[in-house]
Amino acid sequence: MKHMLAASAGEVVACLIRVPSEVVKQRAQVSASTRTFQIFSNILYEEGIQGLYRGYKSTVLREIPFSLVQFPLWESLKVDLPLQSPPL
């Protein structure tokens, strides 16, 4: 349970960085002739900080179920299948 909570909290925090970069990236893909910094500036000017976090809630809701499975699985595999050094 603690791994699930840690994974969920980690995703919420990671999305604070991931979502704005995705918003800028997607808008850059649509308007290839505009520079990235100009796209970033336009979002802030026209929409404010909320524009950078458009889709934050849906991204978090998409990422958490994967984290709930992936992180506890990783932690259990680390315990059950310890890395073995190759023979010298």
C-alpha cells in the first residue's frame, strides 16, 4: 500500500513538470514555424498559468492507474529477483 501511495504522489508531482512541457510540445507540433519560447510566452500571455496546465487532471487520472501497478511490481521484483553478479 505504501508503494501505491508513493507512486501516486510521485505522478502528481511529476505531472507538474510533464503537463506544461506536453502542452508546449503539442502546440509546437501544430505550428512548426514558431519557436518554442514564443509558444510558451503566447500561452502565458493569452491563457495565463492555467493554459500551461490544460489537461492536468486528465493526465494525472491517466497516469495513476499505471503507477499503482508498475511501482509495487518493481519493488516486489527487486526483492524476489535480486540482481546477480556475473561470475568472475
